[in-house]
Amino acid sequence: MLDVQLLRNDLEGTAQRLKTRGFDLDLRRFQELEQERKGVQMHTQELQAKRNQSSKQIGIAKSKGEDVSAIMAEVANLGDELKTAEEKLAVIQSYLNDLLMNIPNLPHESVPIGKSETDNVEVRRVGTPRSFDFPVKDHVDVGEGLKQLDFETAVKITGARFSLMKGPLARMHRALAQFMLDVHTQAHGYTEVYVPFLVNADSMRGTGQFPKFQDDQFHVCADDLYLIPTAEVPVTNIVRDVIVALEDLPLKFVSHTPCFRREAGSYGRDTRGMIRQHQFEKVELVQIVQPEQSYAALEALLGHAETILKQLELPYRVMALCSGDMGFSAAKTYDIEVWLPAQNTYREISSCSNFEAFQARRMQARYRNGKNKPELAHTLNGSGLAVGRTLVAILENYQNADGSVTIPAVLRPYMGGTEMLSA
RNA sequence: GGAGAGAUGGCCGAGUGGUCGAAGGCGCUCCCCUGCUAAGGGAGUAUGCGGGCUUAAACCUGCAUCGAGGGUUCGAAUCCCUCUCUCUCCGCCA
């Protein structure tokens, strides 16, 4: 959520900046609502003040045993007027709130201006894609060839966009998560957290999934809870309605969770394989920091995610997302894309964002600044990394001519020393 | 799932219709005092939202908030209803 003051003080400028990410702010509607709000709110508060004063007088008079009928008559018809005013104010405020909750974050000044994916800017490229002297198979063919990846059974059990792994491949999937957690806790100073995978609507609102992306979530109706689309939701909401002591910042959390996404609206895309699943696992990095430090923190967090790819020796590139391609809540986002030889392209494997105070304002996540005043914190997160897609990248990049797959060196200690996946 | 008890400020804890945003204590901050330390004395110490003032902050002022939402009343922490959560006992269970 943006600061309302920003809209009140510089509506035009804010609208301009929002336009760069393809959002059209309804200026007239905001102005009308805001003007009405101001009038009604002042009127309401005036009436409330009047009522409070009279009630106090009645109390004083009664305690002295005086006659109160005169004052009572004075406030007699205040009630209805006040009730009307309060109801009107509530309606206006809910309209304003709806408007506000659906406005995306402002892009940071360093964000490249652009309309779509094609305007994203490559920041760096690390590692060289291997050249194969045999026809490259995609991860589906590799995994099914090993008889360790089975989509057919997953479809039978549940439906499309689910997968089933067996044997050493299932173990490698688990090993990947363990490896990532160990690196981030031991080398990067993150605290591991285990969190609920079902959350309430308040948490979804806090990180910005609600109200706009309600259709993308799995809803457990009987209990009115939602399956998390990312660990970002439960982990960032740790600080909802909390005022963190200055000396406790930055907070750095890492969490390994399953993620559930309905993928509404992406029916035709990535239907083959485990690139786009309703259920996948992710190791997520989350930081809560002071505003002055959030951009340095973003670079650091990005580096932490990159470390995993470097250690797995997977070629990747870092993209700075343009204004038009960023997510709703982000002020700045870097995507890390891993090389997939079968697709002959780089595909997203991590997304690292600084949300500035956008999420913090929604969830009242604050810290005490140098003057001991509560101030909104900045929140960041990034995948470090998406486990399923990392597995895909390994299957494709480490495949051998005979259909086997070499296990990256750093994973072997997690695989009982095994060096190869083979049928 | 059944029965009962409870939810008040950073913490403990008082408060069953009236000058209560809330006694008292602890903690914390500042000041005084004692050569230092300990003890003692004084003052201050919630958050959100509006309005005024301002470049801004500070400040002044109004409103709201005693788990959440609704109701009764001129007036609700206090009475009524619904919900949530916590604790105890029983049942069940990994």
C-alpha cells in the first residue's frame, strides 16, 4: 500500500510514476473520494467531540445531584445525526481503502522503464552453457528415462501440474533444499524458520496477495484458510503488528516450504514438465531492514541466491526487471534465470525484490528509529532458490549421453556420496 | 469433540455504567541528591487516524483504540450478542 499522504500531496507525480508500470490511477475518483472523506470525517469528529463533552457534563452534574434534563435534551437528537455521519464515513473509507489496496508499488528510480519482459535489462551473466556432443533431452525425458519422474501417476492421484518423484531423484530434491538451507544459515547469517503452510486472509493482505490475487490462491473453505503461494507470506507476516527494536535489525529469515499456486490464467503455458506446478518447494530468503539499508540489502540478498547457482555450477544470468514487468508489491526486482539447454534459453529460478514500506504499511511492521519513534520497516525477499526448477536445471545441464545424470559435487555429501543418477 | 476459566499499556496488575487512555507496581528515559557504587527524591514514558502550524520536524488540538465485530445507553474497559485466541480438565490422536 502506498502512503496516502503521497497521493494527497503529489497526486499527479505519483500517477505519472505508476504509469511507467502500466497502472492507470483514477485521479478524479481519488480526488472526489478524498474531498468527501475530509468533509465527512471532520463533521463526524465534531459531532463525536460534542457528544463526549455533553456526556461528561451529564456525569459531573449527576454526581452533584443536579438536574440533567436540560443537557439531555441538548444531545437528544445528536445520536441519529452522528450515526448517519459515522456510517457515511465508513463507506467512503472503505471505497478509499479498496482503491488504495489495488494500487501497485512505485518503481524505484533505478528501475528500467519498460512495458514487458522484453524490456528487462541483463545485469550480468555467470558461467558458460556447456556444449553437448549428443542430442539434448529435456528434464521430462531425462527424468522419465531414469524411471524416477512420473507425471502420469501424479495426474491419476491428483491432476495436471503435479509431479511424482522416486528414488535417488526424490532424494536429490530433498538434498537440494538441505544444501540451500545450510548455505544460507551457515554462510549468510539467516535464521531458519519453520512456518505454517496455511494462513489467514490478514496475512495474505499483509504481503499483497489480497485483495488483488485472491483467484491465484488455494482456499480451504471449511476453515477459511489459504495454502501459501510462497514462504514470503508466513515469514514476512512474522513482523505484522510488531515494533522491532532497532538493535534487532536486520532480521534475516530463511524458510523451506511447499508453495501452492492455482496458476489461474496460465493454462497454456509450460504445460510440459515440472517448470510450472500447482505444488512446488522453495527455499525463501526474507529480510526486514531499516529503510536506509534496503537497497544494499537487496544486492546482498541477490548475491546470496546467486551463491547457490555458483556452487551448483549452473550457468545463469541476472535480470533487472523493467517497470512494466515487476510484481504488484515490488519497488525493485531482480530475476535470476538459469540456463536450460533443452529450451536453449534462460528461465526464471529466483526473484529477489525490495518492497520498501509497501508491505510494511499494510501490516504495520515497524521498528523504533534513532529517535525512538515507530517507523515502517522495509521488507525484502527472494527465492534462494526454487527447488523444483533447480532440479530441472540439474537434470538438463548435467545429463550424459547414456541417459544418466552427474550429481553436482556440492550435493554428493547430501546423497551419501553418490555421484550419478542412473536407471 | 465435551466441560469450565480467561483476554486491560513494554511487563505484572486494579478497575461491574460517568470528569478512565485507564490506579498501583516493575521496567525504561531524563533530572536532582550522595566523592564513586548502592539506596533515595522528582518528572516523563501507548498506537493509529484527522485538523492546525511548518520546507520539515517539533508542537497544539480533535477522534478512535482495554482480544475482534455488532448492540443497549446521553455516556461502555465495565451490560447484552456473535466470533477469535489462550489456559485447565476429560476424550481422541502423530
